[in-house]
Amino acid sequence: MLIIDRLEEMYAVVENDENDGRMINISKELLDTDCAEGDVIVQRDGRYYPDKEKTAQRREEILKKLKKLGL
């Protein structure tokens, strides 16, 4: 799973969950304009697009964990 950590001037810093959480840089030119920080992204035809369903599931899981911690 690829997750956008942050957007820099020329590239997106992306966590590669399938590679021990290592960070990789992806040129912003390859990102769909709908991509935002925190989005799960998928690659199709040489470009990256947000996976709205997986992003929503991930955010829900994080909120549940925060609630368990009382935050």
C-alpha cells in the first residue's frame, strides 16, 4: 500500500507499506490532481490515483485506535 505522507515542491513523499514502511519520492507530475496528504494511492498506466475506499477505511481504523486511547 502506498500512502502519501506529505507533498513537497516537486514530489510527494510516500510511505511504501509493502517495503517495510520505507519512504519513496514520487514526482508530483505523476500524481492525479485529486491526490492529497494521507491518501492511499494506486498506480495505473504510469500515474498515481487516490483510492478513496481504502483511504476512508484507513482513516476509520485510525479514528477507532485514537478512541481506544481516549483521544
